[in-house]
Amino acid sequence: MGLHRDGTHYDLSPVEIHERRMVWHQLCFLDLRTCEATGPRPQIHQDDFDTKFPLNVDDADLEGPNPPTENADRWTDMTFSLMRFDVNHMLRYLWFQRPRMEKKKITLTALLGKVQKFFNITEARYFPWMDRQKPMHYMAFLTYKLSTLRMHVMLLHKYNSNTTRPMPDRLRKMLLSSGTRQVEFAMAIETNPALRPWAWYFGKLSHRI
């Protein structure tokens, strides 16, 4: 059993539980960003905690007389953050699986399969809620794409420089396609006037491109 950090085993209000979950998963996000900047693997391992994600609800719902106990099946105040937490969770998994792949304890094919399964599940969950004519929704879509396409780059880039064993053409095309699309999505964020209010967040993503 991991560490309970979200207050579910204490006499806390729904708002306090929600806030604890948000803070914990934001710390997990910052842990991953720190390791990307400094080099070591993430310090927080996924087996170290069992804190649930915040509910997909509007903030006002938690302060009402009957606070929700299940996720809403629609876009809410929390959806953008939940998408980011979901992606971060998968990226953390890949960080810890890459050394196992190098030791041949898991195959590249298996990891790419898990990445594709993650794409299928999260896109089926979140994309139907989006109206990409709304700037916030469109920004969430572009941020999701920027963050998920780099999973291919994480797994494949080291093989691209191996001159003795050239990367299979199918994987090389996947790597190039994902990298190119990342640049395209980054340009969309940077040049779309409607997304200007979130330009500061693109600065937090740009070093990944």
C-alpha cells in the first residue's frame, strides 16, 4: 500500500480532498519536469503512492449541498488538468521502463503497444468533450498532442543514431512523423492569437520540442 495523501482516510471535506489530490499530482508533474531538466530519473515512483486523481467536476459543484462523488461525463473546470495528470502518469511509467528495456526486461514493441493503448483510451475519454472552436479546449488538445507525441521520441531517439544497426523504416517514419507533428502543434500554439492567454504555458513545454 502506498502513501495516502488525498485525505480520504481523514475527516476532510470534499473540497479539501479535491485540493489535496490536485496538489499531490501537481508535485508529481513538477518532479518529472525537474528530472527532465537535471537528468536523473523521477524521484517519485508510481508504486510510492495511491493518491487518486481529482474528480472531473466543476469547482462550484464541490461547494454545493450534494458534492459529486463520481466524474462528470463532460468538459469541466478540471478536465485540462486531468489530461495533463494522465499524460504525466504515462510519461513517468516510460521513464522507469526505459532502463528495463535496455536490460531486455521489456521490449520496445511492448512499450510502443502500451503507448498506443494509452492514446486510444485517453483520446476516447477526452476528445468527445472538446469543442475546438473554444480556445481553452483547443489549447488542451494541442498540449495533449505535444506531450503524448514525445512518448515516441522518448523511446526511439537513441536508436536513430545507431549506425551499426539502422532503425527499421517503420520506426524511423514514426519518429520523424511524431517529431514533425510536435513542431506543427507548437507553431499553432505560438502563432494563434486566440491562444495568447496561455502563451506562458507553452514556454513550459517548448524545451521538449
